[in-house]
Amino acid sequence: MKGETMKNTLMIVVLTLALLATGSASWAENNVENPAFARWKTFQPGAMVRYQEVLHWDETLIETQITFTLLERNDDKVVLEKATAEFERGVAQPARTERIEYLARVSGGDPMVANVPEAEIVQGGLEELEIAGRKMKCRVEESWIRQGKDSAYTRSFFNKAIPGWLAKQVEGMDSPRPVIHRTLQVVDFRSQ
């Protein structure tokens, strides 16, 4: 349960950073194309991406495998299945599944980002990574949020051949406590 609480807290930080790192400027307008929809709309149902997540929360290590599978796609939305399996002492626990629906258009007045501190976002160049056993050139985006003594960062790597486009993401919060570092990387994918 301790790991679940820590993951929920981190997910708030992660979602905030992910929103900022993947198209925050478009959220300022009303009724804009949803970035999550845009990253899945070109794939056929059955497309899949599997990530290995490693989370360091102070002295605690949590490993998780997360699989997204495209179930449905049309002009108005995409529907994904997300299966999450945590590992305890190297043994995978039964996966929890949920359905996620991304609408094609969303309101720019999303309250989730209304009170987020200003972020510094840098569009990087290309970097070659080994993803699921293949060398792939990935577009790099970095963002930082600083508020008082606290700072958080995200470094994301994107390749449009991967369903959802996200190849790898490294995130963290360094000060003052807790120290959080999270790495999410593709270990397998199938484009339909």
C-alpha cells in the first residue's frame, strides 16, 4: 500500500510534467486537438506498447510494467486498454486493467493545468536510443519546473513509429524531500 500511495503522489507530478512537456501551449486555446489523441490516431486497433517503469522514491524502489493496447479508433476518439503489473521481489503481480478514452478535441481550460507553476520547456534535437532492441532516432523535449526550493524535471524522447510516440521518459524531483526519480522506457511495441 505504501508503494501505491507514493506512486499516486508521483503520478500527480508526472502528469503535470507530461502535460507541460507535450504541448502545453495548445492547452491555452479552447477546443484544441488533444495531444494524446494525436499520438494514437494514426495506428490501427491492436497496436501495442509496453513500458518498464523504475521508480526510486528516497530509499524505495518500485518496478512496474505498463502495457497500452489500442482497442478502438475513430474520428472522435481513441480507446486504449492500460494493463499495469507491479513487481514484488522480482515477481510480477496480477495486472490491473483499465480503459482510457482520449477524445479528439478537448477544452483548453483544463483545470488540471490551471494552477501549474510556469515551466521552462526546451525542444531538443534528435538523439539515438536503443528501444526494444532497435536503434531509433528520437526527438527530445526537456522541461523544468522550479518553485521556491523545489524543482522537478522531465526529459522525454519521442518516435512516431511507436504507438503513443513516447519511447522513453526520465523524470524527477530533487529538493528538498522526497527525492524522486522515475524512468519509463519502451521494452516492446507492435504497430498495426
